[in-house]
Amino acid sequence: MEGDEAPEGDRLLVLGAGPAQLGLLAAARERGLFVIAVDRDPRAPGFAYADRRALLSTEDEPAVERLARSEGVAGVIAPGTDWPVGVAARIADHMRLSHPLSPASAVLAVSKLRQRARFDEAGVPQPRWRAVGRDDSTSGLSVPAVVKAPDRQGQRGLSPVTRGMGLADAVAWAQAASRTGTALVEELVRGPEVTVNAFSVDGVFHPLTVTDRETADPPAFGVALAHVWPSRYADERVVEAARRAAEALGIENGPTYTQIRLGWEGPRVIELAARLGGGHDAELCRTALGVDLNALALAAALGERPEPPRPEPQVGGAVTQFLVPPEGRLVATEGEDDARAVEGVLDVRLYRLPGHEFGPFRTGPDRAGAVLAVGESREEALARARRATDLIRFVVSDAEVDA
């Protein structure tokens, strides 16, 4: 939608207007910024918070930079998804805008392969790994393993392999998804998975929420179904691993989102994203600890020096529970008001409007919404979140029949 013209210094370019960017976009609107949102999906839900929308791919760097220059933006930010993080850092550098992340750190942050190499150099605990190009043999690789496209996001090209005969197919699939035709084959670390959300100020790493990351089974391997705070598994070793990962990539300012598996050898860093988490992690942090990560990220993107966060527990437990839809064309969503009325439920977000076609549940973007709930304990918050999600029903029709 179009809004009143704002002063040039108040213009912010946000790369992405999907579910992963909703919290940041809402915070930017609340702050009174003139928001230009970029997304190639004309039905992206975040456009509701934008003063101006641009139907572009967030990965079309030349077009996005032309837009940034024509709009005279004061800042560029890429919350919630990985590849645009590098785009935002480079555009800010070209335009000599303040930005929390250097282009060099952004290059490391958006490439899982470069991360792995840098972590090895810095001694960051991580899974054993090997890069496999199209001309490389898969002989000598062991299973169980996780195979992924190192320069993609959202579970594209990602698959677990438990039997050796499936490894070659998984590698070929990851290579096909990769921009460079490379597959990353990693040791499958068995154990609980946690997420460390943090914010760095002038080189000091400030850990915030450490959550248990409940994930889906294959074929949606790696997709978060819930973030539960406080973690049952995390300790100082987890936070230390996340801190070392951020420092290894040269991240001195801004948010980081680090996924860590707790195996029998201790914490292993699965990956670090130099951005806000895409699963409403900032909103959960504000609810749990009173720290507004969205506001901190906005301040950093606009060249302001944020004050170091001072977390203070606000509740005993907090949970973001995601909604998994059935396949088909969405006709209506029922039960939202009932879900909002559940004790302890603070917010219900529904991502899709009628007419959207839900396919097989395989990746993060296939989720249909989320519920944020709190309680006196993590168990109570989780029970309330699940009670609310059980009340929401997606009415779908058979897309093929109606086509």
C-alpha cells in the first residue's frame, strides 16, 4: 500500500516480506519509518506493513541496489532469510550507509561451506564435513550424514542419509540445488537441537534466548515446529560455542541466530545466521526477556549505536508453536478467535489468505502460521501453545479438482 511521504532519512529498505519478516516490518511501522519492502510474491503477508512494495527477488542484487539508490534509503536490512544478508551488506557498503555487518563477514555468513572452513580455522566445534563437487567421488563418505546445498536456505537440497546407497542421490540433489554445483556432506550429530539468539555490540557478544528447537521428521527434515524457552539442555558450553562462532566470522555488531546440536562429544555448531531468526525469535525474546531484538536490529541498520541489551526474565516459559497445514487450496481458516482466547496466548499469526495452495510440508515456508504463548513454566507455555494450535483449522479444497 502507499503511505504519506516520509523524510529521506526515515526510509528503510527491507529485503523480504514473507512470514520470516513480519515482526521486523511491524516494528518498523510502529517506529514510524517509511518502509520499502522487497519480495517477488505479490501476496506476501508483510506487504501489509509496507508504505511501498517492490515486486523483486531479494536475490536480484543489481535491481535491489537500483531501488535503494532511487529511494534514497537510510538503511538496508535483511531479517529472517540468509542469502539477502549478503545483498544488504554489499548494497550498504556501495552506498556508504552504516551497516552492522561487513561484506566480508556477510560472505562467510551466507555460505555454509565458507562457514565450515572458517570454523575449522578458528577451532569452533562443529560436525565433521566434506565438500563434494560434481566431478568428485562420494567414495569414503560415511553415513549417517546430512547433505545440503551450502549456498541455499529453507531446506532446499537438504536431506538426511542413514543408508549408504542413498548418499549418491542426496549429493546429486544438493548439487542441483546449489548455485555452484557443490554439496556439503556433514556428520549427522544425534542429540537435541538448541538455538542461541544473541546481539553483538562493538565486538561484545550478548546471549539472549536459548531455546529448544523442536523439528519435523523427514521429508521436512530440519524444519522447526516449535521454539521452547527456556531450554532444558543448554548450558554455558552452548553459549560459548555460539560466541566463538560469531567471533570466527568477524561479527562485531548486530543479531546472530546460531543452531547447535548437543551430541555425545558436546555442542556442535550446525550453522550461524547473521540476522534475526525467521521463526518470530525476536518476538519470543521480547516476551521472555524484555529485550526488543527488532528494535535493536532496526537501530543497527540505521546507523545508530544500540545500547547493550540487558535481559531480565519476564515469564517462566515462552513458546512459539508453528501451524502445519493440510495440502490443498485454502478456502478459509477457522478457530483463530478461539485460539486467541486460550489463557497465556499472546499472539496468533496466520500467514496465508484464501486462495493460497498448500503443497507437501517440506520446508519452513510451508508453515501456515504460528502461536506465541507464555506460562509460569516452559511446560505450561508449551501446553497452552499446543491447545491453541489444535483449535485452528485450515479448510482446503482439492486444487486439482477445482483447477
